[in-house]
Amino acid sequence: MNKNQPLPWDHPRFRSWIAVARACQLMQTVLTRELTELDIKPPHLDILINLYRFEGISQQELARKLLVGRSNMSMALPLMEKRGLIERRGDKQDKRVLRLYLTNEGRSVTEAAMGIQTALIERTLSSEPLDQCMAMAESMERLIVTLQSEIREDSREPA
Amino acid sequence: MNKNQPLPWDHPRFRSWIAVARACQLMQTVLTRELTELDIKPPHLDILINLYRFEGISQQELARKLLVGRSNMSMALPLMEKRGLIERRGDKQDKRVLRLYLTNEGRSVTEAAMGIQTALIERTLSSEPLDQCMAMAESMERLIVTLQSEIREDSREPA
DNA sequence: CCGAAAATGTTCAATATTGAACAATAAAGT
DNA sequence: ACTTTATTGTTCAATATTGAACATTTTCGG
């Protein structure tokens, strides 16, 4: 059965990618644990960080930045609003869009959570030379561009 | 508010990691699309690949390899069994454990799916020099070791 | 200006994932 | 042998995520 098909784990790039995926998974797991004291989870942190950087962003724009569907935001944001972390205010110009803002509570939770995440990343990645980290980031950014263009092609031409 | 706290996006390692995470997310999205023709999703592919490599593995061992909880396997595997992709047979020695095997159907689906995933990875990563891929893999493997030991510490000492 | 097309957000059902509590079996300690 | 502890798998409720169908509002073509 393995006669004519080269097995994936013989491909160096395949093996590399699997390692990347596993590392992401683990990092997520550990981050989840460390965030429990703040009673938030990674998806919410992603949202908070983006609101911290881009105050007044719309739900649509936020979903695009996070690479998730709009419906995701429609489910998550009202919960965060009820918890007093964010506010949603309608845009004056365009009555369709809701613009998002951090509350003071949300801002301080975000700062604490960013501190935790930054510390985790520094701690676990500090043994890797900075050159190597930067090179990896550049590879990943090229990968992101490639994959995003592929996704856009698919949705333009859904034949 | 940003006076005394250094912002995460000023840390090069933080930025690098965010790029890694986004790339993983996108890769997952694209892989999901390309697997629809086989009617399976990435989590099932992960399972199939591991059964392909390690026939007769137990549910527990499989969960450990995939870095997911045992309950996850308890939910997913019966569905895959109903779809005729795998078989679960009780261990003769130890009546607690269920050992997992691919059916012929499962094996051919796995081979097709591995082909798709390998092609995707080769296609999107081929522009990165092999040295760079290997260096990244080594970094990620070190990261995995670090994070796993941290997880183990936590679960040993859950104070 | 009016009707068609696009954009934004919501709802819903389907699927994933987790952790906790549980039952059955095995291993260890006495 | 017997009680205790550990391991394996299951169930359940809670939370995430997605895509499709939908309503509202805006934009565009005529």
C-alpha cells in the first residue's frame, strides 16, 4: 500500500508544517490556562487586542482582521458587551454598521491579558535567536499573502 | 494609558508569533475547503493520518498524539466508525482499551487526503528555502518540548 | 427617482472541543 | 485476598465556529 505513494512524513516541508501546527495548538492551550485568572479565552483576547489598537472598528472589519466569519462576531460581541468589556454604538453615517469600543474595564483587562500573552511568548521563544524569529515571521507573512489570495480566488469563482 | 506599558506589537517575537498563528489559521481554512471533495475535515484527517502510521493505537494514545482530550475521541471516533472509515476493536489483554484500525475505505480516503494536504503544503511553502523550513521546524520542536513540560508541571501541581 | 445589487449584521442548525463527573477494569499496596 | 488508587473510555453541559438564509440599509445603473 505504501509502494507508489510517497508518504507525507518523508516531505521535509510537510514535517515542518506539522510542527508549526502543533506548536500553535500547544501555545493556545497554555495561553488558555494562563488567561483563566482574567476569565477570558484566546478568541476574546484576539478581539480585545484589535479593539485596543483600532478603536471604532466595525464588526465586519474586525471579523476580517481575525479571519473569522461575521456570524462569529454576532455571537461573541453581545456577550462581551453584557460583560461590560466593550460597547457597540451605531455609526451615524451608515445605519447598518456597529462600531466597537472598549470600556474602561475592557481596557484594563486587555492590558493585563496582553501582558500575560507577551510574557508567555517571550518566555517560550526567548531561546530562539531573534534573527530566526524574524526570518520565520517573514516566511509566515509571505505564506499569509499566498493563502489569502487563494481564498479570494475561490470566493470570486465558486464554480 | 500606553505610557508605562510596552505594547505587544513592539515586541518582535510577539509579532512573529502572531504571524505564525494567523498562517496556521489560514492554512486550516484552505485545507478545509480542499478536503470537502472527500467529505472530511482537518480534525478527522489528523486522526486518519495517525491511524495510518500507527495501526492498533488506542484512543488514549491517539488523543495524546493529537493534543486533545479523551472526550474528543469518544465523540469523533464513533462517527467515523459509522461512516466506515475506521474500526474499533477491544484489546484482548486489557478490557478497558479500544484499539483503532483503518478500513480499506478509510485507508484510501486517507491516502487521497494526505495527497491533498501534502500538495497544499508543498505549493504554499515551496517558495521558502528548505534551510529556512528546517530551521523553523527545529524552533517549533523546541517550543513544543518547552510548552509540553509546562503543561505537565501544571497538571502535576494543580494547587 | 426607482429597482437591482451589494454590504452589514443577525439567527439558526450543525459540528468541534473542553472539562467534570461517571462506570468499568486493571494495578498496587497492605 | 482485599482495599485503594490509577487508567480507559463515555456522557453531558458549556462554549466556539461555520455557512446559509434572512432583514435592513446603502449604493449603483438605468
